[in-house]
Amino acid sequence: MLEHPLAMGSARNWLRLLSNAEGIDVRYLPRALFVMTTTLLTSPLRLAERLGYGNAVRSTAIHPAPIFVLGHWRTGTTHLHLLLCQDPQLGYVSTFQALAPGFCLVGRGLIERIVAFWMENSHPTRLIDNVPLRIDAPQEEEFALGNSTPHSFLHVFSFPRQAADLFARDTLFQDLSPQARAEWSDRYLEILRKATLQAGGKRLVLKNPAHSARIRALLELFPEARFIHMCRNPYDLFLSTKKLWQVVLPRSQLQAIGPEEIERLILQFFVQLVQRYLADRELIPPGNLVEVRFEDLEADPLAEVSRVYDVLGLPGLAHVEPRLRAYLASVAGYRKNSYELTADVIEQVNRHWSFAFDVWGYRRLEPSAACDAGQAAD
């Protein structure tokens, strides 16, 4: 219950989500009430932030060419994001900013330390993998959007029985009204202005898998933006994404669904997200997009980061390289999760994600090869 990602978000936003919910299971009512309570208790902090920092936030100019790291969840976007954030020229949305976007400025200091103490002692690493979890570390800004507006991918975990409709509306922006689209843009720009203000005006590097389907919206806001897209072996990706849902859903959901439905959603969302990306990547001006395979980044991270800097025309790599080497040395003992690659997984991925093998150049396996394939690592 204490781990719900919207616990420090807007009370108004939570009420709007509940009012549009197609039922809440009785066993999850304490969770819903807990989030309602915490959002109400922190409302004075959000008011204080608007009064104390409203003018400063509104007058903050965002760098016209932020760097967006895209790619389906579990394709290595976090690894690349953390590497890029070693560059002192770049800013980012921190974990505290993502979890408490409404009071991340007034909350600096005591409140941030309290949240850090609870978080870093209860979960020193992310539950979905072994990446260290720190309050000041770079974070996916979709958490900030989820805490600020009903139009966020994050809400599929709270309302999984509505997940297909929520994904279509809030990630793919299908049938999203002009008013809702404007609200989404306003909230997102506010999040980025606060991040820019806290970063001292630096250019932002932002990691958000859901943005893979929002290239049109991002280009409307930032025509000069740079994009990095990550892909990964589809078999490993399916297994890792399934683990993500198995970890996040029990800590967020207000509605119950079965494992078969979870697999169906994973298979469906990948197709919708990636096909939207493939359709819209042509809108990105030449030289503003680079595509990275997770396996290449894992094998030679310095070479891949160097290629990213070169293709996107980012300055200062020579000064960043010592920091990159130091960071890589610090995570050299990182231990991956492992999964069993079964014939059923191979058959499902081949059937539903067949196009991905052709687009990204990965080798298809036959279900009979499951024993030889052994385990996948993450």
C-alpha cells in the first residue's frame, strides 16, 4: 500500500481517476483510501509551491532541444539514461521530482530527506531489477505525469481492467480531446520547467518509454528535439516485461486481472507502441534520431554512447568519458535477473511480434529450440 506511485501526487488528479474508474475491488479499497489521504495531506505543500515558485517556474525557459530516450519498457532505456546523465552539461527529472512534482521545490531539504530515508532503506534497489534506487537519481518523468494528470500510461497499473482503453487514450492519444491534449502539454511543460529550474537551466535528457508513441506531440512542443530509440531481443523483452508487470501491478492495482490477461496486454501494447514509433519516426528531422540495440550498448557502452553523441551532434564527449568510465566501474558488479525461455514464450512472441524480428534484425527461434536457448538474462 505504501508503495503506490501516486501517493505523493495531486488529490484532484486522484479524485478524477477514481471518478472515471469502472469499479474498484473491495480488497483494494484501503489502498485507494491511503492514496486519497496522502494526496490530501500534501495538498498544502502544492499550494505553497504554486504561491512561492509559480512565477519562477512559468518564466523558466526549457532548452529547445531536449534529448528523449525512447523504446519499449525493459529495452535498456534506464541504462542508457544513467550513462547520459553522467554528463554534467545535462539535467534530468530526479526521482523526488517524479514522485512529488507538485511540491518538489518546497520539499527540497527535510521532506526530500525523509522520503529518501524511507525509500532507500526499504528498497535500496528497484524491485524490477537490481538498479540502485536513490532519491536524487534520474527518473522516468512519466511518474510525474501520472501524479499530475489522468493522461498517463502509469494508470494502466492502477486500473488494469481498463488498461486497453487507457493505453489507447493516454499513451497513443487516440480520441484524446483537444482540451485533454492541451492539459497534458501544460502539465508536461510545467514538469520540465521545474526540472530545468532545479538543474540551473541545463539541457534536459529525458527517459520515457511511453513517449515512443508520442513523437508527434513532442515535436509540436520541441521541433529541435533529439531522439534516441532503444530496441532489444523480443524474447528477452517479453520475459522482462512480464516480470515488470508481476512486480508493479500488485503494488498499484485497484482492480484484479488474471495472468492470461496480463500476457495479452503485454503482447498488444508492444505492437501498438512500436508500430506507432515506426510510423512516426519519419517525422524526426535527419540527424536528430539515433537507434541503439540493447545488446550493443551492453557489449560496448562507451562506443555506443560515443556514437549517440556523434550522430546527434552533442558536444563535450571527451570531458564526459572519464565520468562514464567511473560510472561503469561502479556498476561492474551488477547482477541480472534470469528467466526461462520456454517453447510457449517463443511461440507467442513469434506469433504476435513477428514484425520486430524483421525491423530490428533479430533471429527467430523455433519453439523446439527452447531447451537449447536456456535462460534469458535481464
